Amino acid sequence: MDAERSRKAAEAAQQKADKLTTEAKQRSERAFAMYGRFAGGQPLLPGHHSYRSARRAKNRADAASDRAIDAYKAAERAQAEAKWTKAKADAQSEIADTVATRSRPWEPADFQVGDIVTVRVFETSTSTYRVKRVNKKTLTLDGGGGGWDDPKREYDRVLSRTRDGITITNPADGDTA
């Protein structure tokens, strides 16, 4: 269910990003058109009868350009957010698929010191570690810092185990080996 919700959130974020990109392009075109009066390169002439209206037109065009730039920045942020949301949804879906294909949960008998395991660290991120100790409820993993940063992970967080170059994601597959 969470994977489906994440996928919908990713689609909504992409739609928002596309809408903001379109809006930014339209604002840019409007701002460009507002500079039409100055296309020939004629400078503003202080003291000339057209100076006040030309200054107002230039200020309006500058303000429109600033709004267009702000819209482009908002669109870029939305595109980055959409990309991140999609990556999160894909990772969550992949993790959910891995867990759903198991025929039984991982247990201490499935591991031995030296195994390489991929574990779910947060909701959508994974890390790979070497097993340092097999405990009753958790695995103690080698964090690489000489013991002070060795993480412990519950068995339900394990996504795969590699031993002798063979990786398995379903603990029942290790029963035959």
C-alpha cells in the first residue's frame, strides 16, 4: 500500500513540476515581449517627453523578468523534488517486492559470521555490511570503525545475503544449499 501511495505522490510531483515549467516558459515569453519597445537599442533619454513612460515600461519588463526567473527556479526545485520522489517510490517498490517474494522470514540459522548482507536502513535506503556476529534477535554488522560504530539490524530488515558469491533474497532458497 505504501508503494502505491509513493507512486501516486511521484506522479503528482511530476505533474506539478511540469505545470511550473510551462508557467515559467510563459512568463519568460511575456517578459521578452515587454522588452519589445527597447529592441532597437534606443536608450532612455532623461528629459525627453517619452522618458517617464519608457522608464515605467522598462521597470515592468524587469519585474516580469524577475518573476520569470523565480518561476524557473521554482520549476527546477519541483523537478528535483519529482525526481527524488520517483526514486524513493522505486526503491520502496523494489524493497516491498523483495519482502513479498519471501516464503519465510529470515532467522539466525540463515547467517554465519562473514556473510555479506544488504539491509534496509530507513524506509527506502539500503546498506551492505559484513556480518560480525549472529545474535538471537539481531545481526551485529561490521561498520568499519573498529567496533564503535557496528550497527545492529533486526532480521526483518535483511533484504539479501551473499555467501561464497551466491546471493539469495528468499531465506527458503538457502535451505537447499
